[in-house]
Amino acid sequence: MPGKRLEGGNGALKLRFGSIVSFSKTEYPGKAAAVVLTAGCPWKCGYCDAGPLVNASGYAEEETSFFVEFLRKNKEHIGSVVFTGGEPCMQGNALVELCKQLSQEGFKIKIDTCGYYPDSLRDLLPYVNYVAMDLKTRFNAEEYAKIAGFKSAPRTLLSQVLRSLAFLEKARVLKEFRTTVIPGVNDFPDVILDITEQVKFADVYALQQFKPKEGLLDKAFESIEMPSKDKLLKLAAVAKHNVSKVVVRADGTEVEVR
């Protein structure tokens, strides 16, 4: 399932986006980064805290040259660019063109993705250095579609995710997989074991602490309690059976589990 193609009047590809964070020390390991928040996502995860970016309508569109020029002017202060969202691969054609240009400019590039657009991800891999992919729950089509808020074709959703994993397994990029741990939804040892069985090739697997707050896509998630760091550490011990490097992100810190 390819990403969408947006073209300007002169045939140049355009990228729809919400904002650009011109400087971040936390989004790309070891490098200062600019962060581009793309607009649009095919999923409606109830616990998503970037809800306004899910619906792509109403956001600005700029030609890829706009981003190249903006980032080139800031190159003295940043060495990398992170595309997050929303779902960046939803705009695969424009993103591939842009990443190719930025790679030629010498930037390191990271893509955050849910894995729903494997063909776009495959086409991006020659130009990116780091891919971080969210893994929601065990690889059961119905369960995965439910947590993703995907109302149709659960088997198609899971097939796309698995194809993305297959491309990443062969790719020569840094590979991070991460699961946001939600009490009563996916905070079970067998779920984490099932997820990590599929990504034994990961460079890092991260367990992230769900944080309830106002403005989530599904208000029901706003009343779910935040899981404890201790609970995440116990799940991380399970993940270590399959992945050599496991980290826990909780209470504002990141800890590698030994």
C-alpha cells in the first residue's frame, strides 16, 4: 500500500506537515536534530498524544526544496533530521525525494513509523540511517487492529506491519522497536514475548511508559493509570529473552536493562 503523492503546480512533490522543531538534543542519539512533524496517519490509536496530526486536512504543504533550504541554513547547529508525525511514510513519494536530497547534503536521517506503508519504507531505506517503529501489541490481527483504532481489514494491517519488519530485518540501518505499555491492554509478559520474538534482530527494543492526560484520541485512555517503572522493568526482563539491548523509558529517564 503506497504512500500518498502530493504535487505542486510545477510537478514538484510536496510534503504536508504540522511544524518543524529546529533543534532537539533528544530525538537522534548522539546528534542534535531538527524534527519535522508530518500530518496524517491511517490509524487512530486511542492513546495517541499527537491527535491533531492524525487528520491531515488543514495543514500546510511545502515542496521538498523548502525543507532542504531550511535545514541547510541550520546545518551549522544540527547533524540530523527526524521525521515523525503523524505517519511520515503516508507521504512516501515526497519523503523519499526529500530524504535522498538530505542524505546528499550529509544529514543523518531518522524515520518514526507504525509500519503500515512497507513499500514506502523499503524505498526510504537507502537514504536513512535510523528507523524507529512502534509495535502496539501481540501479532494477532484483531488485537492489533483494535489497539490501532483501525476499523477495517485487520489482516491487511497486520500483513503490512509484518512486511515492514521483513524489509527492516535485511536493512543496514539502526533499528529501534518500541512499545508503549498500557495497563490492561498490552502489559502482559506473553504479549511482550510475542512482540520480541518477531524482532530478535533489533538494535534496541524500548518499553515506554504510557502517560494519561487530556486530549488523547480516545477519552477512555485518559482515566487509565500510568504503569509503574517497576512493572516496565519486569516486562523488560521478559524482552531480554529475545533482544540483547532493552531499555525502559519511564519517569523522564531511560535505563538499559542488564
